[in-house]
Amino acid sequence: MEPSTYTQGIVQEACRRFGNDAHRMMDILWEVQDRLGCIDGQAMECIAAETGSYRVEVEGVVTFYAFFATTPQGQFIIRICEDIIDRHAGVEEIRAAFEKTLGIAVGQTTNDGLFSLHLTPCIGMCDQAPAVLINDLVVTGLTPGKVSKIVSTLKKSRNLNDIKPQSKGGLFKPGEGNNQHPLIRSMVKNNIRLAGEILLNTYSPEAGLAGALQQTPAEVVEMILASGLRGRGGAGFSTGRKWQMAAATEAEERYVICNADEGEPGTFKDRVLLTEKADLLFEGMTIAAYAVGARHGILYLRGEYRYLRPYLEHCLEERRKKGLLGANIGKTVGGQYDGEFDIRIQIGAGAYICGEESSLISSCEGRRGEPKNRPPYPVQSGYLGYPTVVNNVETLCNVPRILEKGISWFRSIGTSESAGTKLHSVSGDCSRPGIYELPMGCTVQELLDLAGAKDSACVQVGGASGDMIGRTEFGRRLCFEDLPTAGAFMSFTQTRNILEIVDYYMHFFIEESCGYCTPCRVGNVFMKKGLEKIIQGQGEPSDLEYLKDLGKTIIETSRCGLGHTSPKPILTSMKHFPLVYAALLKERPDGLQAGFNIQHALDESRIIAKRRSLIYDPDYSKSEKAD
């Protein structure tokens, strides 16, 4: 069927705005969806024609991302966060309240076209769960009563401003929101519990950039290399080495990309830096660009943080007015640099895999967020085939501070192998959830004490892709040489069902896999089925060995970081909580046959596993993709 004149006009306008460039497909799709309510077949045909693409290519991008829809959505799209922290905070009651009040189930749209209801993974609000996204508005600390008020208000006024904080006569008081800037109009509190010496402390704006421009680019790279700064996204690769490799690659262009796609369940530190230290981040990106010889920068902002875009665009525009972006930056802060550098914001659309740097680059290029084969590495051939430095928000925020205060100062904090501080996003069973900036090398127990997690029996360090540890491991240090972490830190008491937590994480990985490689696409399903067998009390000791071997295979043969870490929830929980698994087996493992009283040893494990009261939904793994 031929596209309608209206659809054609909307699409042509959106495509022209981005130069009819297929590499700006994500921006085009967002604008079309915002105007039309979805990206249907007619819109796809038009987009393909305007950008010189094939319809199948456009459809491939649309269907890859959870936030894009091919059928009409409601005026208000409600996305209920369903991560494990929200589940423990009562999100099932919130879901039931929305379904009852709206008269629809998850995945449906009301007959009047006013509301659509969906589930979505972590939206970066674990410290104030349960939470939902309503279009680009975040609502936190929900109760069934608040759900009823929200729906009633929107039905009556059909205006999202009526439930935003800081709005005259709004449903929520200004004190319930983040008032640090008028452009951030969501119910988000940053909950900074402890500000350390580097990132959340006061600093001299642009002092780092001025210091960088007094040196040659090569000298700046050497300074970052000597500082020992390592990537804060989890992998811990040397930041200076990454810059060095990009600068050494011959090319006409180079790019600097900031990875602000923190989709790891339990992580929200980048959200805090983006709202508290945006200028520090942009200063860090500018220094990186100077050091490697890049003229272009991209901030890849996850779709769940789209509500921050007006504020971040405002910060960028202010920097342009001050001469801190654009041409002749050196004239503003001193130095010999007369080059140019600017930053654009790229919005993601709900895909966890895009936190992996090559997948993120694919998304920036307007494609499905699938990982790329390596080599070549992004520093050799990244965005549009040019050398590209990809650093995350926290890493880049460290850069100006190193240039401002010096190498010795930075290395004096932390450990010999892990210099500096680390931001920890703490949530779960604790009295003071929020952000803690601590020197690298602090122990798990020290962080638990600060957060008021007195009865913690289990900690998930590093999010779903991290390690699940028990009390005997609480003396371990949070640093690269012992227990590395991207920042997520979730505490659970013995009242929580450990295997329910593990089962959720496996569900998450299955849903978020891009599906490209067989080990990840199929292996994780088999891992989950093996776990289900144990949960249902049908497991045998041989099943434990099967899971270990399968997990090892997935890690060794998967294409990208998702598959390299997806078996960890099962593998680390088996390692640190063997009795929880043993308590559910039909037969005892040989290692537990003699030497101690098995019943006595399993007492605490039965409590944690909740063997008698376990509620398990065998259809959970068959549920629709969380969108």
C-alpha cells in the first residue's frame, strides 16, 4: 500500500533534518515515531526511499530496539521497570495496579489510544524503586495509590506536565524531584551518600583542559598512561593505551565516543554524573579529542535517560557560547590549539547489548546494535571505519581531574594497580541506597557498613554480569586486582531467594542477547533450563557439572562481552553458595556424603532457597520481550 501523504511528509521532514543520511537512522526513527506514534510499514518504505536504503534494512533496525514500535502506541507509553530490585520492592503490585486501572494487560494499548503498558529492564533507578517511565518522565517510589492518581490525572488532563514535579498544581511536590536544574523535570533524586576526592568533589572548571592545551597531544596521552587510569566500565583496559593506539593509527578523521548506555541492572552512577557533572564529562571528552586528534564527539545516551537530553543539550550549547566547543578552543582557556571539536548526542532505544563498544558504534552508525568482529579494534577502525576512542562516563570524568591535579595526586588514591576512586551504585536490602565514591581497594564489608546493609547474606557485585558472593567473601577488595566492578552493588538478606535472583538474570540475558552467535543465543537458554530443573527439585549432581561445562563453553566461544559474562550468575552462585543448590538436588553430591551433618549444614541454605515456599512460573522464560 502506498504511504499516505501525511506519513510521507513527516518522514521526508525527519530525513531532511538529518541530511537523508542512513547513518543517522536512529535519529530519524525517533523523530518519526514521536510524530506518528509508531514506525509502520508505510513509514519504513518512505524512510528507505529517502535515505537510499532497503526496506529490510530499516525494518531490521526498528525491530532490533525495544523502544521502537511497528504498531500504534498510546499517547502515554508506560514502561514498568521489572529488574530484581524493583521486584523485591513490590513491582508486581504496581503492575497489577496499572493493569486494573487501565483495564489492559502488559503489552496492550487502551481502546481510546491513550495508554500503552510495557515491561522494561533496569532504567537506572534501583535506589528509588519501584519506578516507571511514562514517555520521557521518570516516576519513582511508586505505590498502588500513586498509580491510581497518575492514571486518573492523565485521563482527565491528557497532559504529562500535570504529574511532573515543579509544575504548578502538579500531582507531585517539587521536593519529590531533582531540582538541581529546571530542565531536569523528573522524579529522580541522585542520593549521593559519600562524595570522594575526585569525581563528586569540587573542582576548577576547565583547569584540566587548560593544562592539556599547554602540552602536546602526545604528552597528554603519556600523562594519562602514567596516571594508571583504567576504564571504569568493568573491563579495566588502560585508558592511556587506548588513546595511544587511536592516535597512532593513520586516518583522515578520528572520533571520541562517550558510552552513557549504562544498562547493567543495578547501575545508576552515570545518571548521577550526567546530572551533577555534565561539564566535567564534556571537558574530559574535549581533552581526549585533543590528545588523539579528533574533531567529532558523540555522547551515546541510553533511551531510558532520554529525559536528560534537554539539559545536556543546554550544557553543550553553553560550552559553544563560551568557546569551549567548536573552533579555536585554545583561545578560550589558553594554549596553542586552534583545532575544532564538537559533540552531538545520540539517543539509544532500549538495547542492553549497545553497552558493548562495537555494538554501540553500530548503533551510532544507524544500524542494528550488533557486535563487530575483532580485529580490527575500534581504535583502529571504529565509527564509519575511522579510529574511535570509546570511554564511559566515569572514565572521562577522571581525565580533567588528572590534568588539573597531577599524576602523583591521582596515583596516591586507591591501590598500586587500581589508581583513583570508584563510584558504587548501591541498592537492595540496605537503609542508605545511593552513590558512594570510595578509593579503589575498599572492601565489600566497608561498603555494606556505609550503606546500612547489616544483615546482608549475598552481594551481587558488578550487576547481572558480575559476581554473586557470600559472607565469606565480604573481606575482598573492590579493585581490578581482586574483585573488579563496573559499579553495581546489590545487597540481599537471607530472606531473598538466591535462585530466583539467578533465574531472573538468566532471563535478562536471554532477552537481551542480540542473537548473532549460537553459544550465546542457544547456550543461555540451556543454562536457564538446567537451572529450572534444579529449582523444581528435579536436579541431580551431574546437572551441576553440566552447567559448569556449558557455562565455560559459552564464555570461551561467544562473540562479545554479553556471552562472555552471561553464565556468571549461575557459575558464581554455584561457587559461593553450593549448599543452596545441594539443598534442592534429588541426590546429595558425593562431596557432601560424609564428614559432617548434612541437615545441619543445609539449614541456612534451605532458608535462602525457600525450598518449601518457592513460587516458580514455568512460563516466565516464554514471556514477551521486555519493552
